Amino acid sequence: MQLTTKIRDVRVNLANRRTERVAHRRLSAELAAFQTPAERAELDFILGRHTHEETRQIREILNAQDYERQRTGNGIGSYRG
């Protein structure tokens, strides 16, 4: 394989990874808006309509956000006033 082809492949790979990271951050931000117990229950109900594989990424993000909220003492529905 020529060097120019390898360089092009690396650039494409890096651009794809950058796009995936941006999309992941955007999805994480959107999911973080579901903070009250009612909002979260509604989201869990919606996710329950789909297979685990279809919702894997969303569930991983939500689990990470739940962990971080518990770690910092800002659980879902906790008072922030």
C-alpha cells in the first residue's frame, strides 16, 4: 500500500472518530435533560419498546450519568436550589 493511501486512510479514520465523538457528546447532552424521576421513567418506558442492542449506547450514557449523579450526590430529582 502506498504511503499516500495510508495517510488518506488515517485521515478518514480520524475524521470518522471525531464525528462519532461529537455525536456522542450531543446525545449525552440531550439525555442529561431527563433529570426528574417522571422524565426518566418516561424515557425508560420508551427505551423498553426497543431491543437492548438498539438502545445500548443510550443505556450506557444514562448509566454513566446516573453513576456521576450518585457520585456527586446530585441524584435524579434531587433539589438544586
